[in-house]
Amino acid sequence: MSSHQIPEENLPAEQEAPHGAVRVADEENPFADPGLPPHEPRVQDIDERAAKRSERTVALLFTVSMLATVGFIASFVTIPHDKSIFVFPLGHLNAMNFALGLTLGVALFTIGAGAVHWARTLMSDEEIADERHPIEASPEVRAKVHADFKQGAKESVIGRRKLIRNTMLGALTLVPLSGVVLLRDLGPLPGTKLRHTMWSKGKLLVNMNTNQPIRPSDVVVGSLSFAMPEGMSEHDENFQSEIAKAALMIVRLQPGDIKDKRELEWSHEGIVAYSKICTHVGCPISLYEQQTHHALCPCHQSTFDLSDGARVIFGPAGHALPQLRIGVNDEGYLEALGDFDEPVGPAFWERG
Ligand code: FES
């Protein structure tokens, strides 16, 4: 609504003098303070219907924020973690991440938009010049701050505009719930999951490069190859978490070079299978020196002697690599004779 459509009786009385003194620079005072421009009333200042419309707009924005927060919580609880959706032009996205981001974004944006609209249309926009004064919390200053605060509250019309106040309080109360709900992702505790891998008696050792079961004749002295349990696929939902525990290094030694008695018993014709996961902080071990039988972790140079129970001979790793007991099945393929007899990976287990 423009000012010429507003009923004349609603227009403010002609200001006798402009707000703030306007001075002109002259020879005596070349830096005269020009003062503040006269205050221009907004349509909401002179038309209660426009003010009501603004009030409803602000309340609507705060209400949308409340609904978005409820949507955030509902998305977190109801959408499966692995569900994906197609969103143009972004492509395929995880449905839960998309819903959480969208609803939280709307919840925060509408609180901000509501506050801005409230300030621009309903709160007092009259500029006031305040004189500088010493920074000192005297009783008078405190009394003035208190009075200013009350004046600000009065000018924000929060007392009179109960709809705005209530919806704003509702929006601000609900938004922190988003953070509380996310705490659920701290659980559940792993239980004994980290103590077991997919290896079990009779599981074939499958070459991770060729995806084929391994025969003893495939493993030549001095070579290093990597294996996983049969039945695993990169497309499995849990592939990453399971291969992070089950990955094996396969090395063939001359049986006479094996110094550790148990290692020799758990090997097959000099073929030994050790966890590929470094016992320092869990990097995959990928380097092997065939003359010395040393396996080296590239992350912090922990070095393990594969001819002597994979004990640590250098570096920060806390304990030897776990060995998997292997044999050969009736069809001539290498197979596991059980799971690892200790947890794989970082030395947390020795402390925990
Ligand atoms: S992770 Fe292997 S040495 Fe640090």
C-alpha cells in the first residue's frame, strides 16, 4: 500500500521540526554535524491492517520453522539409512541426508527470515542519536540500560504481538531438538563385533585381485598377495566394514625359514596368512621385502617379521600381526581353519 492510499486520519501529524538538527558547514564550523534525516513512517506504522499482515507473515515463517524441525526428526527416525533418491539436477542422493539437510536448512532459514521481517516491518525503525559518555557502569547508566531494554522490548511489540512471541518461542524451543536427535548416531556400541571377522572354518581364501579361490601352487616363494573370505562382494552393504577386519596378506616362505613354531603349524607348505591391518592405527600393510621376510606398513613404518610370528621389529605398532590358521580342502584350495584367535587391528585391545 502506498502512502497516498492511506486514509488521511491515519497519516502522522506534520513534524514541526525535523528529527535531529540539520546544520550547514560554514567558515566557523567546517565539520558541522548534519544530524539525522527526518523519520519516514512505514505503512505498518500508520495502517494497523498492514501491521497485522506483517504479523501473520512473521508467525507463518516461525510456524514453518517448527514444522521443518518436526520434519527433521521424522526424517531421522523413519527414513532408512541406505535409501537413495533422484533429485534433479543433483542426481542420486542419500535420502536421509537430503531430508535432514533440507529440513534443518528450512528450520533455520525461516527463523532468520521471520526475525528480519519482524524487525523491518514492525519494530521501531526510528534512528536515535545518543551522546557519547564515559564507559562507566554507574547506577544512572545501569538504570538507563534497563530503561532502554524495556523500551526496546516495548518497541519490538513483543508484548502486544502475542502470536509472534508464541510462535517465535515455539520455533526457538524446537530447533535445538535437531541437535539432540543427532546424538542417537553416537550409538549403538560395537559390542563384540570388532572381535570377530568373516573368517570361519572352511571359508576359502579368495584372491582380492582376481576374485578366484587360491591354490597353493598359485603362491610362489617371495610373492605377496592379498585375500578375502569367499562370498564377499564389493557391492555388499557391509563390504567396507568387513574387509577392514578380514583382509589377509598371503606369503610363501621356505618352511625351514619359519622360526616360530606356532606359525609353522598354522601354515600350509610354508604359505602363511596374516592380517593385512596394521596393529598401530590400522593402515593396510602393502610392502614386503622377500629377502628379509619383513612386511612394512607405509603409514608410520612399523615393520613385522613374517618369518617369526609377524612380531614387531621396528616402529610404533604395539603387537604382532594376528595369524590366520589355514589348510587345503579336498578340492585343493586354501581354506581357513577358523577365525583369527585375537582381534585384528590397532593395539587398543591390549589397553582396553
Ligand atoms: S598404521 Fe601402521 S605404522 Fe602406523
